[in-house]
Amino acid sequence: MGIKQNILLVNTPSRRIVEAYDLPDYPHIGLGYLTAYLLHKGIEVSVIDAKLERLSSEKIIEKLAHSHFDFVGISAMTHEIMSAAYLARKIKGKFNYIKIILGGVHATALPRETLEEFSDFDITVMGEGEETLCEIVSGVDLQVIKGIAFRDENGNIQVNEKRAWIQDLDSLPFPTWGCFPRCKTYHIITARGCPFQCIFCMSPYGRQVRERSVNNVVSEIKQVIETYDPKLLRFNDETFGFNKERAHRILDLIIENGLHKKPKSASMRADLIDFDLLKKMKKAGFVYIDYGVETGNREILKTIRKGLTLEQTENAIKLTKKAKIKVGANYILGHPYETLETARETINYAVKLNADINAIGIMVPYPGTQIYELAKKGEGGYVILSANWDNYNKQLGSALELKGIKRKQLEILQLIGYLKILICNCRIIGLMQFIIKHRRAGIAFLVNFFRK
């Protein structure tokens, strides 16, 4: 390797404050892992989590003026890419010697296209970034680094071979949370990858599930609790409990080590749980579990390759409530060939399930998904409305509509869904809490709605 240089890692600032995601009370776990890995390799690294610290691009530029960095690495999802590009442009305008690296799901899905569209990005990183970023900052010839796209000396874009997924996750150091402000919530990832084939998800960690050892996971949990005393630990696996035997062993060790008193949450699949597992999760301190329900229509479940039945989901939510764990349900309106009738079925199904917390999103054709390919071809009944990545947001975006359901109709159904769940289940207090909690998003919704 060549000379090791220093790097600033940045979580993209929020330009529109709409969802809780825009004002997190937790640090960015991807940057936590990257920071830990680079420090482990002896590389100088600093971090700015702009969302967590509530910083604008301008504030980041001010901070850059007081330090010297050879690289700035920016992490961005698809609906954040315009904000990331704005930050990159600002950086290049003042510090044109800095090389700007973009990572995240958008760069993974569209490595070449992103460099073509945004001239201020120098390198895009595909997939897991720990080893790749280390090689870039260590001065390895870009021509031979796997998992990147970059501009060569002539300005031509080269897309290199993909990098293999990291198999030994225990070899990675725990995320370095000391570089971030102290938080109320910290995320834990016990495994990377998801084997399921949902057509609206690009599975950013791949389809192969790679698991950390049980002892490694519990050691991290113990370290986070003892060092930071968070109010909540979020298990951020794509599907916690995929390996049920391993999940039981993790829970047993949490209980044995006295770590069960700290509240925890997770996302799970309805077909991978049973009451024994839920009871143990309750004993281990789990206070919240959410499920990807997606739709209340049987045929759509098959179309999107969810691999679940309505009965399995209904049973999972009943069992979770029985275990006295708060339950969340996530829905999508705008599946392929969705109709007003199937959308209403989803709303009525949500009313029936009556989860404690509900999230109703409108389908977004994220790059790297089969939905994206359908929408580009005009298949599935889709009509793309915008090429602006700012609009690729599941709550207030306006990326697409269906030939049979206009965008405004989808948005009205979304609002009706939220209200109907609460009103039909006589959750008046919940309705008031919903209005107060989401007042900012509600105002943005109305402005967005009447602007069209």
C-alpha cells in the first residue's frame, strides 16, 4: 500500500425535515463501522453525522476550513443524493484538492450513472465499504481496487470488478461510537444479508446471510450498555431471528449476562417467529418488534415475492401482542398493478391488525430493485413522474403513480389509512398523539399536495 492519508466521513445533511429518519437520536452505524475499521488500520479519520448533529452543508464547510483532509467520504441513500451532490459541490468550490467518495445504496446501485450525473463525486463505492475505503485512503492504485467506480486521468469513468462480501464479520472491530455525540439509541447489527426476494428491496448487504458469532454480538451489546447507557438498543438486522437457534442463544446470553434490563427493538419476518421466541425476547428486554406487512391482498403478496401469507402476518402480530411486546406494521401503497380496490384491502387489513405503530409508505422505484426496472419500462402499470432523486421518498415523494391510480389518489389513500386505523379502533388518544408527532410531515404533505 502507498502513503496513508486522512479522511472525513459525513452522513448527508437533511434538506427536508419530514421523517424521524431526518432527525435521528442514534448515530449512523455504517459510518461507525467504517471509522472503527480505518482507525484499526492506522488511518486518521474524523466523522460528522450531519443528521444527528443537525448540521447544514454550510456548517460542514465551516468545519472543513479548520482542518486538512485528503478525502471526504459521504454516505447517502437515493432520496439524499441531491443533498450529497450539493455538499460535494460546496466542498470542491473551496477545497478542490479534496477527493470526494460517495458510498451507500445509491452508489451501489448506480456506480457509473452517479458519476455521470454528478461531476463533483470522484469515486463511488459499491457494497460494503470497510476494505474498499481503506485501500483508497491508503493509496492503492484505483485501477486495481475492487468495488469502486472512478474517473481516470482523462476523465473517463471506469467501473471495477465487484468486491466479495466480507465473510468473517467477527474480524471487524465494533463501531466506534466515541467519535459521535452521545445518543439515546444505538444500533446493533448481528448479521448482514437477506435471502428473501422482495422486488421493492435491493438488499444492500446481498442475499447471503453472514452471521457474527453469538459471543461477539453479546460482547458488543455489553460494551455499548456499559459505556453509553442508552435508552434503547435497536437490532438493525434486515431480519433478526432468521437463524432461530442462534437467536435463542443470543437471547440466552443477554439474560445470563444481566443485559436484559436495557430496552431493545428489532425488525422480524412473520414466518420466522413463534411464541417461545417472543417470550424469550420479552424476557431479554425487547419492547418493540415491527413487521413488513406490505399489503392486504393475497395476489399482490405473490407478485412482490414476499413469501408470506396474510394468516402468518396476522398470527405474528397477535402473538407479539400476547407476549406483551409493542408491535409495528409497515405497509406500501402502489404495488405493481395496484388498484383502488387492492389499496383499500390493505387499509382495511391494517385496521384489522391494529398494530401499535403503523407506517404507510407509497412505493418508490429505488435503483437496484425490480420495481425500478418495471417502472423504467412502464410495466406493472407504473408511470414515472419525476427524475429528481429528491422525490424518491416513501412518505412525501412523488416519483411515480399507476395508470389506474393517480398520485394524489395514492396520497389521499395514505392519509386515510393512517386515520382509519386509529379512528376505527377507537384510538382517540393515539389519533391526537399521531397528529402532534407528525404535524411537521402533515404540513409538508398539504403543501406538497396542493402544489401539484
